[in-house]
Amino acid sequence: MAQIKEKTLVLVGRTGNGKSATGNNILGETHFKSRTGASGVTRISEMKQTTTNDGQIINIIDTPGLFDGTKAVGDEIIKCIDMAKDGIHAVILVYSCRNRFTEEEHATFLTLKTLFGEKIVDYMIIVFTGKDDLKADGQTFEDYLANQPEKTLQDIIVSCDNRKVLFNNRSTDKKEQRKQVQKLLSFVDAVVLKNGGQPFTNELFKRLKERATATEKAETARMKKRLQKRYDIMLERMAREMKLKLEEELGKLRQLLEEERSARLAAEENYKSFQFSSNKEIQKLRWDLNEANSKRCAIL
């Protein structure tokens, strides 16, 4: 793989984590406005450049604090991709050892993955600022990581293949400054190698988006098929239930009609029997009456 002469790094993180100070440290000069505090100085993404001792050009893009009410993370990264003519070679997630890892920082990581796909993680390197504060508190970096209440941060580090660097942005020791920057740039080289020298570009973003859209369409088609199958099964079950219910109702109706027919036949039979009995009774009465009349005439 041919050596890349110019690399572009994007700094991403919450306001107050030290993105601008980290950028200045990498550049070796103060180019980005930086101050300690919760309100960010950086309002728009801006790019500065430096050249290393071996002649390599490093572009640093500083971004506003993400999820601070400034701009959406996705829009800002796309803007950075546009700003970097050859694409982004590494995304530097800047966290601070002065604070606990927060849900919004986790949300930034998840949003990047959601917008740009799992591939974006292959471009990520984590910089932890506040090395000096850990030292002042008598803590090691390992202590800080172990004291995090959730495993979320450790999971992010693992997903980034343990690409993490501890920075002291307040150090005036040139040797320490150089050492931490060199470690970061060695991780940048590892990221470039891992991605086959291909930076994260608009074209790559489009391809990933198209792939995600195709996957989404395929998943939608599968879901529609599953829903259609469930719908067909439900219709079939309903048809069976309706048929059984109809047969049950028809059975009841037939039974009712049979009972009514039987009752009618019984009534007709009773009527005929009653009529027969009545006719016999009438005939007997007539016979008795005739006999009585005959006897009376004989007496007279």
C-alpha cells in the first residue's frame, strides 16, 4: 500500500472534554480557541493543518460539542467529510477523565454507528484528556476505567480494538507532548492500514447508505412476507371458526325445526284422535237419542 502523504482527523466529543486543546496539542501550536468550561468555544467545524518531522501532512478538523444544542452529529460529520477533500482517515472520540462517562457520550457513539454503519467504528480512536487530573488525584488510568458505573465505556474501547490514548493537554513538557501525539499518530497509521488506505469519504458514505437501504428494503420485504403469512393464517383460522360456528348454528336450527315439526305432528295426531273420539261420542249420543225416542213412541 502506497504511503498516504496527507491524513485528516476529525475531533468529536462533548463540550468541555478538551477537543480544541487536543487539536492544538496534535498541531504543536495554538490554532483552535480553547478554554476550560462547560460552554464550548467552537461553534462551527474548522480545519487546521500541520506537517510532521517526516513530512507527513496532518489535517485536524475541530467540531462543535455534539448534542449540546448546536448541530446534529450526522450533519456535522458529513460537513467534515465535505471539508476534507480526500476524506476522513480517523475519527477521534475525545472523552475526559475529569468526568464520568455519560449517556450523551454513549449516544454520540451510537448515533455515529446508526448514521454511518458499523464501518465507522474501524476509523475510531479514543483520546482521554485529563491525565494531569488523574495524577493529581493519585489515580491511574486503569483505576478511572474500573470506576465507571457501567460497562458501556469498556465495550466502546473493545469495539475500537483498544485504540485509546491518554492526553495531558496542560503539559509544558515537550517530550511528554511529543510522546502522546506520536502514540495517537501510530494509531492513525493502524487505522489507515486496517481500512486498506481508504479514507471515509462521501462516496463510501453513499455506498454504505445504499447498502443499508438495500438491507432495509430486504428486511421490509421479509417483514411484509411474514405479515402476509400471518394474515393468511389468521384468515384461514377465522374462516374455520366461522364455518364451525355456522355449522353449529345450522345444527341448532335443524334441531329446532325438527322439534317444531314433531310438535306439529303430535298436535295433528292429537287433533285427529280427539276428532275421532268426538265423532264416536256424537254417534253414540245420536244412537242413544234415537233409541229413547223409539221407546217413547212404543209406550204411547
